[in-house]
Amino acid sequence: MDEQRIKDQIEAVKNEISATSYHKGTEHYIGRLRAKIARLEDQLLDKGSKKSGGGSGYAVAKGGDATVVLVGFPSVGKSTLLNQLTKAKSKTAQYPFTTLTVVPGMMNYRGAKIQILDVPGLITGASVGRGRGKEVLSVIRVADLIVLLVDSDNVKQIQIIAKELALAGIKIGQKAPRVIVDKKPKGGISIKNPQALEGFAVETAKGIIEELGIKNAEIIFKDNQISQEELIDAILGNRVYLPYLLVISKIDTLKKVQIDKIKKKFPEAILVSALTGQGLDQLKKILFEKLTLKRVYLKPQGARVDFSEPLIIKGWETVADVAFRIGQALEGKKNAYIWGKSAKFPGQLVANDHILFDKDIVSFR
Ligand SMILES: Nc1nc2c(ncn2[C@@H]2O[C@H](COP(=O)(O)OP(=O)(O)OP(=O)(O)O)[C@@H](O)[C@H]2O)c(=O)[nH]1
Ligand SMILES: [Mg+2]
């Protein structure tokens, strides 16, 4: 099917949904139509990526302890921010699409190396290839965290960006729905725990699953309150779920009353000016924390703690993970003494599966 026909079909199915009133009797039908749209949009995404090809400058090697990507409309100040946070020299200018490829930079913070990727601006239609959107979105997919940068004079952009990301299968600020699909040779679709469905019937769920091309399977939900959208996402299976940080740029152009208004409306946002440097320290700190980076200091036996260079760990890493990173052999269940926030008392001897906190000191026996 060519691209235009897919688009026409999506349009037709959308019209059909708007023309049908939603109630118990039509729930199943509408559920199927929603699944059909999701399937068609997926086909459209595939077409777009084939058409635009690879494109030079879009393959970037991940580096450092974690990777952050700056995502936003053209001209919101992504490149200016990258240049402020790292030693990169990404071109900046007033006109849109100044940046045409991926420009990486490395930010050093608390001993961690945080890779920051500057990419071309996203616009409406990016998910189907507008403005090199396909390539940009494929770079965004591999990041550990998205910085959603919006201009302080047009904060409404958030919704548009979030929508383009979602259309490209990138879900921000959501948890991946955990659904097990155990395919079978026959027997149709059975749902083990239908009580997990959020206010829709088991027959509707089955219709959705069938519409997405699965005919025989046992389905198990590992979470409660699964919405129709989450069910579709889980069955399609090609979504990525990324944490994000909302950052509002160019606050040097605002008066105090306007800043207060934005703060009230978006209490979770970080307000910055890449021009004056306002908010950048806070941004660095929150990036470090959101990326779940932690510093661990090593204390060689009988020697002082080496505070010069922390070992950077990520997430819920344990004593065993640290041992692995530094090539330390482990014998038995307890190998390390700990000082710091994760220790019950200074110098506690802990098990190998002990989870470490930021700034803990570890000394192997
Ligand atoms: N006043 C003010 N201007 C800024 C700030 N950050 C960037 N600008 C200006 O905004 C314009 C666009 O900045 P860029 O950094 O090129 O924006 P971009 O998001 O990388 O744009 P594209 O690469 O086209 O997507 C430039 O003229 C910058 O000087 C800021 O914090 N305050
Ligand atoms: Mg740029």
C-alpha cells in the first residue's frame, strides 16, 4: 500500500470513530478501530524510514556514562545550551534548522561524563519524515533521557513535541506496560487476568489484539489498570519509554511576573537561560540525579580513600557490580566495608548484593 493510501485509510477510520458514539455496545468496535489506526500508523512509520534512508551525520556513537538528547522546536536554543554545557561548538543562529546533523558534546559533572546530543529541531509531521524528522527521532530513541526544551514564549510546544514523539513510538514520562504474550499454535486468544483491564471488556481487548495480527495467544498482564492505548503499545512492542526533563529556555527575555506564572503552571520545569547562565547549575544537578548516576569512592585496604576520581555507577548497582567494574575478585558473600548513606553505621561489612548510594565509600577486604 502506498503512503497516501495509508493516510487516507487512517483518515477514514478516524472519521468512523468520530461518527460512532461510545457506549458498551460500540466499545468493542471502537477498540478494533483504534487498533487499526495504530497498525496503519506503524506502517506509515516504516515507509517514512525507508524513504529517508540513513542520511549522513545521524549515526552517533554513544559515549560517556549516560546520554541525554536535546529535543525541541527549531530555534528554542538547543545548540546554544549544548555549547554552554559542554565544549562543543554547535552552530547557532536566529533562523530555523541551523543544526542539520547530530552534534555531540561531553559534559563533565561530579566526575561523571554525560554525553549531550544536539539535534535538528522537531516540527509537526516529524514522525512521518518532515524536516529530517525520521533521522532525528531515531537518534532520540537511543538516549537515556530526553531534555524537552521549549521556548518560554511558546510553552504550548510541549504538547506538539510529545505527540510527535508518541507517533514515532517514543513515550515520555510513562512506564512500559508489562504484558506477556505467549503465542500458541491454536485456540484463539485467552486473557488470564481480565480484571487488569481499565474499564473495558475482555472481548474488546481480544478484538484489539486480533486486529494487531495476533490470532492465538495467552495474554498475562503484569500491571493493573491497563488502558486500551497501553494494550496496543504492548502488543505492537516497538515502543521505547524514556524519562524526560522539561526545560524552559530564554528566561532572560521574561519579566519576573511572567517567570512566576510559568513556575506556577509547570512546577516540575527547570527554567534556564543559555545566554546568562541562569538555571544551568540546577539543570546539571537534576540531569545527574535523573540519570540515576552515583559516585562511589574506593578505599584501598590500609590506605586513604581516593576522592580524586569517583567511580560512576548507574541505577541500582551493588557491591558485586562495583567489583565487576574494577576487576575485583569476590570470595564468599561479604567482601566489602561501606561508609556513607547506604551504610547502617560507618564501616559496615555488607553482602555482595548491597545497593550503593551516591557518595558511598567502598573498601574491599
Ligand atoms: N535571549 C536568549 N536568546 C537565546 C538563548 N538561547 C539561544 N538564544 C538565541 O536563539 C536563537 C536560536 O538558538 P539556537 O541555539 O541556534 O537554537 P536551536 O534550537 O539549536 O535551533 P535549530 O538548530 O535551528 O533547531 C539564536 O539567535 C540564539 O542566540 C537564551 O537563553 N536567551
Ligand atoms: Mg541548533
